[in-house]
Amino acid sequence: MKKFIAGKTMDEWLNDLALLKDIINYKEILWINPDNKHLNKRQKNIAKKIIEAEETLERFIPYIKKVFPEIKDGIIESSLIKVEKMKGFIEEYFKQEIRGDIYLKCDNNLPIAGSIKARGGIYEVLKHAEELALQHNLLRKTDNYAKLANNNFREFFSKYQIAVGSTGNLGLSIGIMGSQLGLKTTVHMSADAKEWKKELLRKKGVNVIEYRSDYSKAIIEGRRESTMNNKCYFIDDEKSLDLFMGYALAAKRLKKQLDKMNIKVNKRNPLFVYLPCGVGGAPGGITFGLKNIYRENVHCFFVEPTHAPSMLLGLMTEKHNKVSVQDFGIDNITEADGLAVGKPSGFIGKEFSNLINGVFTVNDKNLFVMLNSLKKYEDIFMEPSAQAGFIGPLRLYKLNTGKAYINKYKIKNINHIIWGTGGLLVPQIEKEKYYINSEIYL
């Protein structure tokens, strides 16, 4: 009996999708989205919520400064730096010239949680805490939110719970902030989540529930358990609009940095952004924010491991979260644990696929080559997952598909931004393991 995947046999899918054979053979590819379009009317209306997210986080500045005094301005933000030496290494190692400057958006160093997930995760936790306090007349939006650090608020929040399903970094951001506020927090973690992340959460007083399966199982069980408790709020990485807006706000922050650095973004000088993708929430939100500001002058590409191309398959088949990498015989086993997702977010795929310019895939070998070289040439550490974006500019100029894309838009002057995702909280012993592993590939 033939196996059917979302209504078609494997042979039918292979016949319909030219790149599928390479994908199931774990080859690095570039897929260009044939349905890429500008923001539609509905998306433009949703964009108004980015302002709400910005205002909410501004109200929490006094609180952040009080409980995290190392963040002197109370703003959770990362730097944008040019990585000329890393660019030079990539060009020499892969024998390919890359036109334009390469910048690194250092979300690997975001305060509190040390990853891109700090943007969405911390925002949604704070927004939920604010709503609870407002509903019980314990807080007004005109108050100094530093008062939320007082014991009476921690006692109040301890009556409520939050939960999340995570491969690691989202769990850290929600666990750390939830615990700081006093909320009882549970993180449902997939089998690929690193042990040190689980231990760090437990030390913060977070309840960690482990699963032998992948991310999809963790989030399903997290949702199920949360529905059984009316005082438990589930933060859903697959379909949360609040998480999405927390990520989208990054675009406004990035624009300020680009303006300060006198980096112009227009038709003659487009911005190419390469975003590591797991379930799709973080890269989807950032893409949405960037498209809202720069429209057709920003080109956003997601990057996934060759062994976990869930968003790519969802977009190509147009079945989104109705198909998994396992359906196509792909194992979902990768050292890029933050990107090891079998099924993508249906919310991102269905509602915002028109904004994604394309998807690259990268193998684990190249993740480790980048990890070792980024440390050697720029003295920067990032997790393997966070290295994914570096493959983008390289493949854009090396692959015929990428060359055709550049020629289509008659692009000459490009500023490339590699979006870092995680690294700050990684223990030194774990870093050393990564470096040892990377030596195998060099």
C-alpha cells in the first residue's frame, strides 16, 4: 500500500516539487518563494500592535532596571556590528566572493535570556503579568512599574501559572522572567533540548517536564495540561500573536541602529536579512516588522538545518503544519537544537508566507565551521543554531538560484545582516565541547 502525505504519494510530491529530491537527500539548497508579495491590508492593520508592544515594554523599564540592574537603561536590546574578518574567512574558505558588507545582529547576547527568544518570550510574560495586575486593580498604566518587584506582587503572581513548550531558548526566556515575577512556571522540553538549559531552569525554580520525542510532542502536551488549569496561561510558540509582536518590535530597534550607522536602505541599497528558523515565530515576527518598515527594499530569508527543514516543506507544499519532516523521511536530528522542529508554525506559514523571500538550508558541518571561525576571527561565541544565517550570503552568490535572484532585481549594493540567536548563557564547558566538535570539520 502506498503511503500518502497530505493527500499525495511521495512520487507525486517528487514530481511536483523540483527541489524535494535534494531536500530529502540532505543537500544544502535555496528555495525562492514564488508567492512573495507586499504586506496586505490585514497585515498592515496587525502592524499597529507593534506600537502597543513598544509602549508596554516602555512601561516595564523601571521594573527591568530594578530587578536586572546590569541593564542600565532597562531596554532588552542587542548590538549590530560589522564582521569584516568573518566575511573574509567565508570568501577564502568557500572560494566565493560576497558583494556588500556583512553585519551581525547580536541577539546571542540579549540580556536576561541570551537569545532571540528574549524578545518575544519576555514580552509576552510581562504583558500577561500586567494584564493580571490591571484586572485585579493592583496596577495602573500610569504607575511606576518598579513596584512590581515588591513582595506583595510576587505573592499575588504566585497564585498563577504560565507554561510553554520549547526546544530550549524560549523556555529559558519565559522561565527566567516568569520566575523573577513570581509566576509558577512549567517548561515542556523536547528530547533535543540541552541538559544545561534544563538544569538552569530548575535552579531558577522552574518545573521542567521532559519528553523523549521532539518539539511537536512537547508543545501538544503543554497545551493539553494547560487547558486543565484555568489559572495556567500557555505561551504558544506556534500561534501566539503576542510573541510575534515581541519579535516584530526588533525591526524598529534595528532601524534606529541602521540610521545611527548611516546605513541607507532603499531600492539601490537593499537589506538582505538571514534568520535562523525553528518553528518560525521569531523569524516570522522579525520579517513582519522589517517588511512593515522597508517594504520591498528588505529581503528576508529563513535558514533551516538540512535535517530539519520544516518551514521549507510547509511553504513548498503549501500544507504548512499539516506535514512534518518525518513524513518525507527526514530524521530531524541536528546539532542545531534550537532549530530541530518537525512541524512549522501554521500561523506563520498560513498568515505571513507572502513576506518570506526564500529559505536556505545548512548542514551541521558548516554550522561548526562558522562557529569555530566566528570565535577565531571576531572573538564571538554563538550556539550552532545561531550560525545558520552565515550560509545565506555565501549561497546567494554561489548557487545559480541565488545569482538569478540578484539579477532579477538588478541588485548591486547589498547590506547583509546575519541574525544571531543564542549563546550568552552557554556554560564554558559546553562551549569547549562545541569547539572540539568544530575542529573535526576544519
